[in-house]
Amino acid sequence: MSTPPALEGHTQDFLKALASETRQQIMTLFVGGQQLTVGEVAARCGLGQSTASEQLALLRRGGLLTSTREGKLVRYRVDSTSIVTRLTDLQGYLAQCCPPPAPTRPTTSDGGS
């Protein structure tokens, strides 16, 4: 039995970022292309700014969000390209690690005809 391939670091970060209910809740704020600051995320989720900042950093490291600086403000938004890449990597990993069973062919019976 061979050892399955290891997950790439980027894909591990992606899965870690999604492993938290708080971060999942934060991701819902970005539906529809929203761009939000740390303060806006903190207020909408009922988090302290430092907690929101930490969670956003993990989401960014996981490839789910990207950020741009506008003066003193940092705005976060979904990184769709990175998400697609990470999902493709994960799909490839799962196909190697745990391939789906081969389709079974239905058996036919003559029925005596």
C-alpha cells in the first residue's frame, strides 16, 4: 500500500482557514464582491478588532481573501482566483488519495425470454 501524497502548504492553509466557524461566518460578509475593512468585519461579526484582524490574516494566508491598502485603511475582498486554484489542488489530492470506486455495471437478467 503506497503512502498518499502530502497536501501542499497552500492547500493546508486553505483548509485551516475554513476550519473555523468564525472564519466561515466572516466569509459570508464578502458575498457579492463586498470589500470590507477590519473595523467593518469586527462590527458586523461582534468581534474585537484584534480578533477580526487575526481571522482576516488567516483567511488571507489561506488564499480566501486578498487585501489592498488605501491610505491607512486595508480593504479585504474575496480572492476568487486563489480559491479556484486551491479547490483544484484539493480535488487533485483527493482523487489521488481517495479515488472514487469504479462504476459498477448493472447486471441484466434474461427474465426467461
